[in-house]
Amino acid sequence: MNKFQPILEPYTLNNGITIKNRLAVAPMTHFASHNDGTISEEERVFLSNRASDIGLFIAAATLVADDGKAFYGQPEAIHESQLDSLKATADIIKNQGAKAILQIHHGGKLAITELLNGKDKVAPSEDESSGSRALTNNEIHELISSFANATELAIKAGFDGVEIHGANGYLIQQFFSAQSNRRTDQWGGSLENRLRFPLAIVDAVIAMREKYHRPDFIIGYRFSPEESGDNGLTMVDTFALIDELVQKPLQYLHVSLWDFYKKARRGADSNQTRLALIHERINGKLPLIGVGNLFTAEQILAAYQTGWAEFIALGKTVMINPNIATLIQENRLQEIITELDPNQADHYGIPNRLWEMCVVGGAWLPPVKGKAWQPVDI
């Protein structure tokens, strides 16, 4: 028997949908969509061979409103005119046999000014360093509706689900964090109030699924467990978020981590890993996707066998091993590579702008052959 069989076992979600194995592709920013947010040929190439033998494929962070664009070449799910593009993305993934999940996103104060077409940069509270102004109450409700609208477009486009991007310091996390949310109305202040915006988005997305009578449509939520800074998120905040999310009819939670084995810093036992603590807090109510610098089949299996996550998401290793799941399934382990070769002729099918970043190297990118590489300590 294949020793990697445990990560090849199916898993049935609480809405009856079976995921064929425990491997997920983490959402990877391609920097390659057209200026109008539609799919480019480069993206088609990148997506075309990376979903084979994968259970869940989470597409790149996709913008829900014009004032939140945080990446050059970011895909969008805002307008009906983008439906054909979204359908193309969903079809490319699904035709390879994976469940296609659209991650829905707004940059908040991390949006890039020159990509906003003259619109204000917005955040929960005024932020002088980024040039963001505070959202009005009406605008907050409009943004909640934008996440619902993106979900509707995802349903119409044939995606199997959406993942709400509540991680990495973007808008949803900005509302949740006392460091970035200094509001004094119902959207800020107490922990309960800071949870209001994330949970309102969850409810709006769920309501859209119900409108279309699609209980089979998967809804996940991604979060970052801790932040730096005196008022940054701690494990106490994350436990409160988890306690609320597990009461919702979601299908999974997805933790964003640089390192699968990173230990907690504040608000919990610092001798334990964040993932172990989070998994314990969820207490079997929802499956958890874990992630964090896992490159080889052995590392992926060892991470799964900790018992801290029902699914293992892969990003950097999928960039340089598009067929990683097939290699594991067929026990072709000697073909798995752990460093990007800057002289690779076809650039692994990576879009040009992203390839240029890869060759320079960075903690969030694959290690580059001949260059020192250090994961981020966060």
C-alpha cells in the first residue's frame, strides 16, 4: 500500500459533498489578470495543469469591489461582464477533477492607490500611513453586499464554493483587529463589535447560497491567527472568532500560516503550535485546512499525521511541482523538486510578472536554487 494513503483518503463535508483527498491548493496570487479583472492566457496556462489529483483548488484572491484592489493583475468578481472569465477559471479547475473554490477578497487599507481609478482607499478607521479614510455605515453595508454579489457570480460561473478571505491583514481582518479598527460605533470597540463585520459577511454569503437553493455549494473562511503590535490579534481573539464561525453552516476553516509548526505567541500556551490549539478549539465541528512551508511528500504526510488539520494546503510546492498530487499518488517521489530553477525554460508555466518575483526570491515564494531562503518569522 502507498504509505501516503492517509492523505489520499476522501473526506465528506457536512453538506454531503465528498472531497476526493486531503490535498488542497492554497490561493496563489498570479499577478496576471487583465486590467478589467478577467482571465489572461498566462493564467489559463498556470491553472491548466495544477489541479490534477487535487481535492480542493482555491483560486487566487478575487476582488469583490472596485475600491479594494490590492494586487496588480488581480482577478475580479464584481460585474456581470466578468462572468465568462469566472466561468473559464472554474471550468479549467473542475475539468481536472478538483473542486473549484473562489476566494473572495477586499484589500481595505492595503489596496494600491494607482489601481483604484480615482476611488478613495477605505478602511475601518482612518489610516494616515496608507492614506485610507474610514468607511461610512452605508459603505460598510454596501461592502457586505459586495461579498454576497461575488458569491452570486461564483455560483452562476459554476464554482463549487467560495472562501471568504479574512486573513493576511486585508479588510475583513482589519475590522476584526483592534489595531486597525478604532471605530466607536457598532462596528468597532468591543470584541463583539469587531466581529460584527466578518460575521455579517459570512451571513450574507450563506444567504446567497440559500437564495439559489444550493446546499451543495461549499463556503470556507480563511483567517490569520495572530498579529504583531500591542493591539494586534492574539490567540484569544482567534478563539472568539472560531467559536462564532463553528456555529455557522460553513464547510471548512482555513488558517493562514507561514510555518505549519509555528507556536503561539500571545493568548494561549506558547509551547503549543497555533494549529494544534486551533484544531482543539474547533473540536471537530468543522474540518481545518493547515498550511505552511511543506515541500516534500514526507513533509506533507508528517504534517497531516500530527492530527492538527483535516486538509493540507500547498502553495509554493505547487508553483514548482504543478503535478505534486499526481507524483504523490503514483509514488514518484524522486521527481518532486524543492527549489525553483531560475533557468527553467518554461518557467513552470508561472506568469511573467510572478516569475520575475520568483527569480529574485522572497519568503512567500519558493526557495531559489543557489540562494539563501528564510521563511518569515510571523
